Amino acid sequence: MILVDQNFVPLNRFKSSPANISYYHKPEFTSVSAARNFAASCASGEWLIFCDDDGYLEENYLVRFNDYLENRPSVKMIAGSIVRDDGLGFYSIRHKIGGNFSSIFNVKLLMGSNFCIRKNVFFDLGQFDELFGAGSFWGSGEETDLAIKAYFSNIERVYVPELQVLHVKPYGMGFVNSMYKAFFYGLGKGALVQKWLVLNLKPILMVEFLEMQIVPLIKIFFSLIKLRVDNSLIHFCSLIGRYLGFFSSCLFSFFRQGVRLLSPNGYFRKNATLNKHSH
């Protein structure tokens, strides 16, 4: 097991790690994506299994994982389910719905807290995009981005709900924190849709662009009917975050492309050299 500790104060219990735990104190990694990419670079096995710091593998997880691979050795990517460790079922409605890799519209239901992928495939896909994920520039969406890359790369992939990660029960965050979380998750959602719809020119993501607007509006409407003003404000924050993520990501991508073109190895420098030699 590889544990990347991103706390400024290291976890004392892991300073003297058992033989089966490789412990790294990396407070400079501000995002989960950076920490996971680093962990993957340290791994020596054929498979990588990602799990969040507030979840843990079900007791027979690895046995079921190996049994599944014996029956389907060609698979390259596996996602499992997340259930509460207090026996009350799935962690959230999103986890209950689950997901699969057969449709581009279901990959967003697959969770980064229960994700398995062959190490060579992980690096072939370009690892996690460190602009996405908790603590990153956009704040969420790193696992969905990786799943979309696998989808368009035709990587053999499968959803196996029997592979379960147990998650501590959700705790109430309070109204303000809920708005904050909804906004930043929305920010990542909008930026992710822009990346694949605009930057990577995948028109099928137009459905996601419409969905990211319509669903919060529907939730706002029904929350107001039920006189749940607090819920309507949370969904409104999600909607604003999605809009801001999409359009600011467009500007960010445009600016970054412009920097590349103006760099010493960029378009204008190369063309200036060609023009100079052509006279």
C-alpha cells in the first residue's frame, strides 16, 4: 500500500511504516490528483487501486478482484461501488445509481474512491489531469476525466459493483459549507465539459452541457415548490459554479494556447524563422 500524506504536520503513526506500507509525506501536493500521480509513479505492481482517505477496501475485495481477473484477464480498467460502513447501503444516490463504461453519459457516476487500472494503461492515458480533483485549480472531476479518456481510447473497461469500498457515513456540513462544496464541484463539472466539448471537439458532450444546466434548474424549481429555500440556494450555487467553470475554462484554455504560440518554440517564432530564411 502506498500512502501519500498531504498534511503539513506528518501523521506520527506512519513515521515508522510497516513493511507493507510505503509512506510519503508530501505537503507540497495540494491536490488529490498530484498525490495519486505521485503514488502511481512509486508503484511496482501491475495494477493500481485508488481509494480515498475516508474509505477502505471491503474485507474480501482483493480476493474478488483476483477472481474477476482470472475470468477476464484482458480487462484494463475496473470501477467498483461505494457503500457506507454502518450497513445503511450506498453512500449517496449517485453511488446507488452506479455507472458503467458502455455509455459516455454514465462514466461520471464512477467514483475515484474505488478505481482500478493497469499501471501501463494509466500512464498511456496521461495519468490524472492535475487541473482537476479536490484541491486543484478546478476542484473536482479527475476520475470522470480519466474515465472519459478511457472511453474515447477504447480501453477495455468494466463496472463491477461487487468490488466494494466502505466509506464512513456522511456528516452534515452545514448550510454555508454545502453551498461552498456545491459551487466548487460545479466549477469542476463546467471545466470538464468545456475540456471535452470545446478543447477536444467531442460534440457528444453537448448533451452534458445541456444537462449541467437543466438538472440544477429542475432541482431549484422543486426545492422552491417544497419551500426549501436552503436547498434551492445550494443548487443555485452548483449552477453558478458550472457556468463559471465552463466559461472561465474557455478563457483559460485560450490564454494557455496563446502562451504556447508566443513561446520561443511556438507558432509565431517558427514562422518568423521560416520567413527570414525564405527571403
